[in-house]
Amino acid sequence: MPPNELPEDDDMALFRAAVGQVQPVRSDRQPLQRRPPPPRPRQAEADRRRVIEALEEDPFDGIDVQPGDELTHMAEGLQRQVFRKLRRGQYRIADELDLHGLFAREAHQALVLFLAEARERRLRCVRIIHGKGLRSSNRGPVLKSRVAQWLRQRSEVLAYCSAPPAMGGTGAVLVLLRLKD
């Protein structure tokens, strides 16, 4: 019966006419859906590709460093008190990287990957052991000078300095990292 022919006082008949035919529900459970795949960190993958590409070229200007020289660098805007604490070894060293025995290219790759992982893990202070360069040729310590140059190029490095004698002295650097946003 069309709705316009129904008497206005028969509410139930009006409701049935508006709803139409219904079928009983056999189950009130929603069917299971597969979870979407985890998101792919495309930006991180692109960053890693750029790192690998940067490893192919090594524009080394060179810093004249001798075996006993101390390395220091402080980013602009860093408080001197923070740098003093780093020089005294008052920050807890969260991880370390030993570059002994590596060629410059291998050391650079290991350093870049180590810093990326340290930043991802939100580590604040790390130690990089480069050696003193006592067995280097008369050119001076190779890894020590290159590590100093490479660290200056990294935006996540707030400061670095040669470690206190008990932590490796001039054969290692303590690196203070910018925390990941």
C-alpha cells in the first residue's frame, strides 16, 4: 500500500511502509579485515641512499692534525657550560664506534651509519675511537684528521672534543648529538 493512502493515525503502518521489507540479521559480528602493511619510511630510505652516494665522493679538504693534538669543535649557539661538561667527560657515553684498522672509505661509511643509528636511538653522547695515528706515515694521523672533518660536516653533531685521558685521550673523541625532533 503506498504511503499516501495510509491513514495518518496508523504510525506503525507508516513506519513499515517507510522501512520496507527487512531480513533478520544472522550475525552481528563484523568480518575480520587484514591489517594494512606497516608504513614504509621513504624519507629514511632516501636519506640512506644520499649517504651512500655521498660516500662515493670524499671531498677531503684536510685538517692538519698531529698524533698528540686535541680535537675540539662546538656548534654556534651551544652553551659553553655544556661543552665544558663534554670535555670533562661528564656525559654518559651511550655507545661507541671503533674505527681502528679501517680504510678511510670504510671508516666514513661506518661513521655515517653509526651517527644515523645513534640519532634514531636518541643517544645524546657517543665515543668514536679513531686512534692516535702513531703508526701513520709522515703525513700524520689519517683517520683522526678525517673524523674531525667528517664530524664538522654533520648537522646532528653539536660538539666534539678529544676524550679525557681515562676515556681514550687524543685517540678518541666524545661527540654530543642533537636529539631527533
